[in-house]
Amino acid sequence: MFDKARIEAAVASIIKAIGENPEREGLVDTPKRIAEMYAELFMGLGKNPKEELTVGFEEGHREMVVVKDIPFYSMCEHHLLPFYGVAHVGYIPNVDGRVVGLSKLARVVEIVASRPQLQERMTTEIADAIVDGLKPDGVGVIIQAEHLCMIMRGIKKPGSAIVTSALRGTFRSKPETVVPLWGTLTGEKPEKVDSQPRANIIVESGTVVLGSLTHSSDPLRITWHLSPSQEQQQKTTSFPVLGSLFEIKDQFIKMMNDWITSDFVP
């Protein structure tokens, strides 16, 4: 149950604790405003996103359905500061070809985002809701976001993009769905490929832009690791990895966007 009165009292207490006057003209209504804002921002609490997928259509469509660039805003539960970005959601219908209205996928993202969150958990919850609601052959969710807790406090690195993914069903169980990832991201062949077919693990690596890129896929996750070249590391005297990474960050993000929006499932 959402308790606005307790939120108002808590905010008034915080205002006092930082040395301000909660009765000052500019602050007197702040507790009420924040309580109303939280009611809107956290409207996803207590809601099951799977319920948005109950109405579907058996169209016999068996190919991938993708909704790209779904904007969202959420609140990091560690600092109660916003993180925001876009979600890309795709699924492969099951043998019945059951699909839902595309707006329903955006609604699932909205509900899951509208609660205290971690980006990693948010990605997983969206994928699991679609699996439970549609019973598709496969689901893929990729989220790219910026976190104010990394921008306005702490490390203070504006422009840092966090990318997370969650794969279910054929998106992670079939080797052919993960092998082409390097090529779809870079447009080139990797310099080195290590694979364990029985475990469905593949590691690809090579030189890109101004550093080295490694992609690893296993049944649970996809990981991209970008490292600056030795030449770039030598250019900076402190925080060499972060310093060099931010020099090539825009190009890396463009590469990731190209991969996210590609037909990465054959």
C-alpha cells in the first residue's frame, strides 16, 4: 500500500536533516510534491507485467518480432536517482504463432521500470514476463541506459552508457544465434575464436577502433569487453582504462547500437 503521509513526513525530516527550513516558501509543499511524484514513478509496484500479455492473437507468425527504442525512466534503488534510456525487446512466437499488440511490450517495459530497480534485474524481469505471458520460442531484451548516480555524484562520468541483455529460449540455446554476434557488431571477422560446443560457449576477440574487443556468449549471458590499446594507456597517467575508454566510447556505443538494431538471429 502506498502511504503518501509517511513519505511526506520522511521528506520533511530529510529537509530538516540537511539544515534547511521545511516551512520556507519554496520548500513548504515539497514533501507533498515528492509523495505525488513517487506515486507516479513507482506505479509498477504490486503490478504483474505478465497481465499485459493476456490478450493475444494466433496469427501463425513464426518469425522474430522486435520493438526497438522503447524509452523508459526508472529509479536506481541504491541512491534513488534516475536512470533512463531505451529498451529493445524481441521474441520468436511459439508453434501457435501467438503474438500480442506491440504496445503491450512497451507497457511491460513501463511497469517493470516503474519501481525501485537495478538495470540488470529490470532486463531479466522484462524477459521473464514475456516468457511467462506468451510462452514464445525465444525472447531477447537489450537495455541501454545512463545512470545519474554515475553522472552527478561519485565517479561523475557523463555519457557513460550501461548495456545489459537477457536471452531466453532459442535466443540463448542455439549456437547459431550467438556465433554471428561479432560480425553483426563490427562488420569484420574476429582475429581469434575459442568455442566449447557442448557447453554452448564461444569467445571471440580482435582489434577494433583504438583498442581490443572481446565477446563471450554462454547459455546465461552475453558479455562485451572493450579495452584500450597499450598506446592509448600510455597517453594517460591516471585511470588509464577509463581515460582511454572515454576517448573511444562514442564509436563503441555506435557499434553496440548497430548490433542491437541488426537482425542478429538468423
